[in-house]
Amino acid sequence: MVIKIASARLRRSKRTGYAYEAKDRQGNLIFNGVSSCGAKNITQAVHEAMVETAVKARSIGFSRVLFLINCKRTMEVVNFTRSPCWQQQDMM
């Protein structure tokens, strides 16, 4: 399963949101969604989306998931090239 996650932050309202889409190997859409959250930055919003989609994928029965994300910092933490900050440690 491939899960694409994108997040953004509005400067004026200081709100963050994320969108996700999950597809199987054949390209069939399994689930998708969007959410607004109170995360302080994009990295935290991406983490919230990763947790939410991982729980959904696990409940459906998928054990292997590939995440495609738009946050370089999160990608470095997941690939163990950067240590997580104190806010990211509980999510990991």
C-alpha cells in the first residue's frame, strides 16, 4: 500500500491541515481524507497524519506501508539521518 501525505499551514489563521490518499499496488483507491488540526508546524501535522493512516491501514489488514510525504525533516527522522526533537519522540 502506498500512502501519500501532504500538509500545509495558513499564516493568517495559524491553523494546519493535512490530506492523505492510500492506494494499493494496482492503483485502486483504498481510502482518503483531509483534516484540520491544531499542530504548531507542518512536521507535527505530518506526524498526526502518519499515525492516523497507519492505524487505518492496520485495521484494514495491511502490514506493509510506504509513506510519501512532503516534509524533509520528517523524512530524515524516519530514515535515521536526524534525531527527532522532543515533540517528535512520542510520535515515533
